[in-house]
Amino acid sequence: MLTMLIQILGIIVLLMALRTLFARDRSERMIYLNAMSFGIAGMIALYIQTPFGAIVAITYFVASTISSNAIAYSIGRVMSFGIAGMIALY
């Protein structure tokens, strides 16, 4: 039963990865990346099955959410400044 749940989560993560590749908008990609991080965190928690596994899953999810938000913020900032903003960031 447990391996079936891990396999189902793996399929969902793969589908979200494919949808991320074919997404048209950056904000849509961020949603799919966040869904992937939910799935990967769930797979970590189900696979390790110890309190340490829960800590690792929570840490992974929080770190991936923060990085997704940072990327989205940077993209929004570059878009608002245009070309001059891109040069200033580099």
C-alpha cells in the first residue's frame, strides 16, 4: 500500500514536470513547481517513515517554496524594470 502511494505521487510529480515544460506563463510554471515540491516532500516523508524523515520533508518543502517565491519575485522585478532592470541585476 505504501509503495503504491509513493508511485502515485511519483506519477503526479512527473505530470507536473511535463506541465511545467509546456506552460505558457511564468506564474503558471511557479504553480506547477510548487505542486511538484508538495509531491516530492510527500514522497520523502512516506519513504523514510521516521521523525527525521518528516523533518527532512518539511525542510525540503519550505526551502523549495522560498526559492520559488524568490524566483517569481526576481522575474516580476525584472519585468517591471525592463532592459535596464536586467542589466542592473547582472
